[in-house]
Amino acid sequence: MGRTRTVARPRRRLQPSHVRPGQEPHRAGDDFAVALVLHDGGDVMFSGKMGAEALAEQGEAHRLEGRHAEAIDHFTRAIELAPGYAYAWGSRGQAYWALEREAEALADLDRAIELDPELGWPSIERALIARETGRYGEALEVLTRAIEVDPGFWEAWADRGAVHYRMDDYQAALADLDKALELGGEQPFTLRYRGLACWLLDRDDEALALLTRAIELDDEEERAYYDRGRMHAFAERYEPALADFGRALELDPGYVSAMVERGRVHRRMGHVEEALADFTRAIRCDHEHGGAHLERSRAYSRIGRHAEAIADLTRAIDLDPDDPTAYVERSLSYRVEEEYEKALADLTRAIELGTDFGKSRLYRGDIYRDLDRHGEAMADYDHYIASFPDEGAGYRERGRLHDRLDRTEQALADLTRAIELDPDDADAYAYRGEVSWATRPEEAVADFTRAIALEPDDYWHHASRGVLLDTMGRHEQARADLTTAIELDSANAYAFKARADVHLSLGAYEEAIADLDRAIELDPERANAHFLRGKALYFLDRNEEALSALDKAIAREGDDVDHILLRGSVLKDMDRYAEALADIDRALALDPTQGLAYTERGDVHYYLGRYEEALRDQDLAIELDPDNALALYNRGFTHSMLDRHEEAVADLSRAIELGADTVPGRVARGRSQASMQRHEAAIADFDHVLGADPGHVHALVSRGMAYLDLHRYEEALADFDRALELDPGLDHVEELRDHLAVALLDPAEMFTLFAHSLMAGTWSRASEDPEEFVEALDGWASLWRIAADEDVRAKEFEELDRAIAEDPGDVLALASRALLHRAAGRYQAVLTDLDRVLSVEPDSRWALGLRRAAQFDGGRPDEEASEFEWAYRLYHMGLPSALEVMCAMALAEDPEYLLGVMRADLLRKERRVVTGRAGAAAELLELAKAYAYAGPEEEMERVHASARRQPDYDAAKAACVAAARDTVSQAAAGGEEFPYVRRMRRLLALLLE
């Protein structure tokens, strides 16, 4: 026997010779592939004694073995012996068909039917050939004749049902297939076609059950697995679909359609490599399978391998030059590759082929739009909308074109119509959001939000909403959206750059730099990322790095005004003013209307001390944009520097209104306000600064000066103290604070300071200049001689005795009398009076000190020298007794004690006034003046009210008014408004009521 080869061929329905009409024929399958064995040499031997039937039987045996050439020889010999033998004619037709000799097959089958119309199987074979070759009308006619000849021939019913299915007449198909089931029972062929018909009638559950039953009856029927896999795939049940296609390929490893369908499922699941493997294998099995090339192109496109996609689509077009789908899909890849003319040519060809692929006009309009060929784009969009008025895509894309042409209302109308037609079109919402961005930002946010709800995994929806929210000042929400975009696509530089912009707005400069580094890593030529990186570094005062980044931006972008201008700003901050001016002048040469450039150049002139030039530039910037906050701010500073305070306040106020509300601006405006005697407005500015920065030294000093001008000395002193605490090196403030602190002392504090200064100064002179010390002592001795005058002393003793008699606990009187006794040499009386003081105030250090000094006649026992050093020194100064007692109190006790003693003395004096008699009013008014000096104000008012009730008040008050006016006038002349002056002014007001 000669060599054989196996060829994949359609299976044939077989009809053994012993089967007669009406009998059950053997069914070996349907129109799927079986092995065909071709004879490759050798002679066919016949027995001369064989009759026609024997020859036919031998031929049939050869045919079943796939030896079709030998079978044809035997059938031909049988026909020669019996020309009317229908069975031999039909069988030879089957053998011819197996060898793809269609004309001879049809001729033989027609002759068999002609010879024996009731022989059903040739009609089935005749119809099968017609159905496989797409001649469905012919197949239907043949099968109908077969059924008319033998209505019980279930195979004819089943095959006619299959033909009806192929002709898309699914109800007729079901009717025939149901009849086949009735006549022939459950057959895999019948069940499979009935399942397919049910599927296309949307009876999915029934269809799935029928295909599953067909597989149960014949689990080696690869076509049933294939069909059930398609059904699973259509319902997006991808795992069972893969299993069914895999089983089909196990049964028939060369099943190209199953390879293509499995590849399509892999592609939909994102298994691109597996999909490519299936498509490539299908193409190797069948180089002319256009569908496999088309599907592989889609897989290549999905992973950005557009050149390979184009190659596959080109092959698909070579195989079928009239398929518009391949042209359209190739145009999409050409568009991605920016080969726009080729893309246009493909779409034009698709349009020429007919309207079967309606989106050709839409896609061509998109390319025309991208190429700014707006008229042609509009014509295509209008044509598409006219052809498909209920399709939202046309309105959506035309709306985008209107937007590009700045026809905002038309754009919104089209995009709104697109959404009405397709409320689930996420892109339409996103595009409408882009159109609404500038004028209706809240509506734009709502549109982007809807787009995100529809497509939560779309990178651009999140990125677009994030950038919009950033422009609206909603930076945290913007950052969240852009972070989500980055999570969805971490290889896209745009979102990193946009999030960096948000970080800049939030002052998160390190985070901005990290994002920009990533953006630059992904897209090193993105000039704007280098620019923003330079800006972030500039804000971090990393000026050298900022310059490097800006140099890279300028190298990539060339004459970009923003980039050049920022580099000028960086150079300005580095005090490289000549280079800064060169960059700013270059920016102005590129754009003479660039207000920021004039602003920056004015700032450079300001730092160079060229104030008039600075003002000219700032004027130009403001002329270009009256709301240029930075220029107004800088001009205000310049006016302030030139003591043009009205202009300074006006400019700085407008700058603050526009948002340039900075600490230096507030301080500058406050100082100008103060210079214009608008102290309350100035203080409001300083308060604003200190509210944000409580440690701002310049604001503290400036507010203190304003308080000083308003005679609000306590508040001024508090500000000066805080400023010196923060910056001890402010000598002028320290000097002012010290003068103010002394002036604000109450009488007790003032006397305490006097006592300490007297003690320190006197004894300092004693050590530094003994002659001056002796002279000082002589001065005190003169006072003492006055005090030693007998008449004076007697009068003083008399007053003190009376005071003590009235108030035995009057420690001031007791101590003063003790010292008068000491001056007279009556030491026991000294100790007696001081002991009485100590009995009233046992813890009185001042009285104990005076007693020790008197006890030891000014000597210093070593063990007590340090504790009462002041008393021993005071003893030798020779002060008048009352003065020495007051100094002792000031040196040994705190000022509050001395103030209490002074006020107690005033109360005692008040008690001594005999009210209702002449002179009482004058005495009380003197006490009121004393309270004006010593405080508190309430006591002053109380004593004045008591004086007002005296009969001689009107006569006495004139002298008090004059004295009060004199005090107030002197204070006003000196620009002073100390607490005692305010109290004196209050007393004067009471006197004049």
C-alpha cells in the first residue's frame, strides 16, 4: 500500500448500502471534521465475477476507510454495470464531495435523487453540500422534497431545522427541530441546533440545558462544547467558557474557531499573553483566518503594540478587502501612532464600503477635530447624528468640537443631549464637566462625580475632578482624588504633576518634590514638572537646586515666560540682581503685557534702593491689572519707605482686600497708620499680626509705640517687656521701657526706688569720692539742724503724741517719735517706742532694723551685719525722722506694705477732719488730691464726695481746681498721660460738675 497523509475535512453523513428508505440510517456526525485518508499510488483491482452491488459494497468500505479515490473507482464500475443503480450514484457523490470535487458530487447526487426520489439520504447529502457552501435556499428546497417523500425521515427535519437556523429563521428552525426530536428522539445534532435557536431567541436557560444534554449524549462532540462556550462567553461566564473551549480543543487540537474564541475570552479577562498565544496558534493553523488576525490585533492594541496590531489588520484586509471593520480598527491604531493621514484613508475606505459600520463617520470626525480641520469634523458629526439621531455618541463628540471652537452653550447643549440619550455615558459627563469648568465649577464637580460613579476605575475622571477641586481651593479633596488616580495608574506622569501642584498650594513642598521626581522619572521631557519642581525648591529656599530645575525646564520649553520669570525671581532672592533683571527683561520682551514681570522688576529696583523706578514698574503692573495684589503690596511698601503714608495705606489696604494679607504688609500698614495719627487702626493691624504670631517683635514694638502715643502706658509697657524678652538686644526699646516703667510706678514703688537709689548712690559716693560723701552728709546735717530746732521739734513731738493718743497702733507715728527721741539722746524712749511698734507688728523687719541700729548706736555686730546693713547705713545718713522711717519701710519691706502705710496715714488724716466746720472742705480736698497721686480712684471720688457735702465746699474748691489744672496742664505739655494724671483729670471733672 502506498504512503498516506491525514487531512482535516468535514465529516460526511454515511448511508450503508443495506439501509433502505424508511429504515434508521447510521449517523456518524454532522458537518465537523474527520480524518480523510487519500490513496497515494497503487492500482485498483476488481474481480471479474463481482456484480454492481458487490462493487458498491466494496466502494462503500473504501469510502468509510477514507480511501475515496478507490471508492470512486468501485462506484464507477458498479454504475457501468448498472446505470440505474441510485445507491452507487449517491455514494460516488459522497466520495467526490470528500475530495472537494463539488460539481461532480452534486451531479452524482442529483442523478441518485432522479433515479430514486424515495432514497432519502442523497437528498440529505445534497442539502448538506448546499448548506455548507451557503446556498441555503437550494438546501431548503432539497430537504423539503425529502420530507415530502418521507415525512418520517427525522434527519431531513433536523437538517432543515439547521438550514432555517442558518437563514436566521429561528421559529421555523425550532418547529423542524421539534419534529426531528419527535421522530428520532434525543440526538446530539438536533439538541445542539435547537439550543442555538433558543439562545438567539433569548431563551438562554433553555439553550444552555439543550447544549448540556447534547454533550451528555456525546461527550466527544467538540462543536457542542464550542457552542456552549460561546454562550458562556456572551454571558461573561468566562471560566466555564474557557473550560468548554479547552475541551473542544482537546477533542480537536486543530479547531481554529475554538482557538479564536478562547483567545477572545482571555483578552476580555485581561490575560493578554494567553490570548496572543491562542490567536497566534489559530493563525499558524489557518493563515487565511481573517478573524484570528482581527482578534490578535485587538490584543496587541490593548498592550500598546500598535505596529503589530496594524500588521495583523493589514493581513485581515488583504484576506477580505471589503470588510469595513478591519479598516476602522486599523484607523484607530494609526491614530494612536499619530499617522493621521493613514487613519483618515482607512476611515474613508470604510465609509465607501457602505454604512454597515456607522461609527466610521464618528471616528473620522474625531481625527479631523484633532487635526483642527473643524469644518470637515463638523460635517462628519452632523452626518452621523442625522443617521443615528438616537445615539448619544454623536452629540457627545460634536459637543467637544463646539467646546474647542469656544461655543460653550452649543457644547453644553450637545453634551446634555448625549446624557439624555445615554444616562450611563461616563465620558459625556466628564466632557460636560470640562466645558462647565471655568463658568460653572460646582456643576462640573457634579458631572465628574457622576462619571466616577459610573466608571470608578477610570483614571481621568478622578484626575480631572482633582485638578478642578484644586482650582476651587478645595485642596484636600483634590489631593484625595489625585491619589486615587495614581493608585489606578501609577505610570501616568500627569497625576503626579497635578498632585504636586496641590501640595504646593498646601505648603507641603517636600511632598510636592517627591511627586515631581516621580513625574520626571516617568516623563523626563515634561518641562512643566521641572518648572514646578523649581518652584517648590524656591519655596524651600533651596535656590541653587531651584535654578538647576528651572534651567532644565527652560531648556525643554524654550521661551516660556513663566519659567524665565520664576528664574528671575530666584535670582532676585539670591541677591543676584543683574541676572534677575536680565531674565525679567527677557520675559517682558516675550510678553510686554506680563504684569507679574513688571511687579518683579519693581521689586528688584526696590532692593537696589531705586524707589522711583520701583514705583514706575509697579504702576505699570497695576495699570495692566488693577487687581494685581502683589504689585499693590509692593507699591505700598515702597510708598511707606518714602514716608508717603496715605498712598502706602491705600495700596496695602487694597492688596489685603485682594488676598495679599501678610504679616509684613500688616506691620507696614500699621506703621503708616500710626504715622498718620490713626492709632486705633494701627493697633488693629498689629493685633491681627500678633493674633497669628504672638512673638512678632516688630509688631510688639510698633503696637507699644502706638499705645504710648495714646497714653496707654500699661499696655505699651507690656508690649515693650515682651519684645525685650524675645530680643534683649533692642537697646532703644529697653531705654524707653525703663523710663516708662519708672513713670508708671505708684507712690510706694516710686519711694522704694528712691530709697534704694539714695542708699546706693550715697554709699557709692562714699567709696568712690569721700569728699562728695562728706558733702552729702553735710547736706543731711543741715536738714537735721532744722529738725533739731527746739520749737520745730516740740511741735513735731506734739503732733506725734496727739496722733499716737488717737491711734496707739499708728506705727508710723511711733517710729517717727522714736527717732526724734534718738536725736534728743533719749535712747530708752527710742527702744520703748520701737518695742511698741514690734508689739503691733511682731514681724516688722523695718522696725527691728531701726531698733538694732539704735541699740548699738549705729554699730554692726558681726553676726547680724548682713541682715541689717541697710539700717546701720541709714542710721548714719542723718535723715529727718519721718523720712528715715519711710526709707526703712521701703528698704526692708515690699512696696505693697509701704502703700498700705501711706493709705492708712491718709485715712487717719481723714478721721482727724472735723466735718461741718470751716476749713473741713479744704482739708478733704487736699486729701482727694493726695489720693489722686496715690490712688485708688475710688477713694479719691469718695473723699471728694465728702468734701462736696461741707458748707464751705464752693469756697475751697477754687484752689483745688487751680492745683489740678496746673498738674494736668504740665502733663499735657510733656505729652504724658500717666495714671496719676488720669486720676487728676477725673478729680478736675468732678470739681467742675
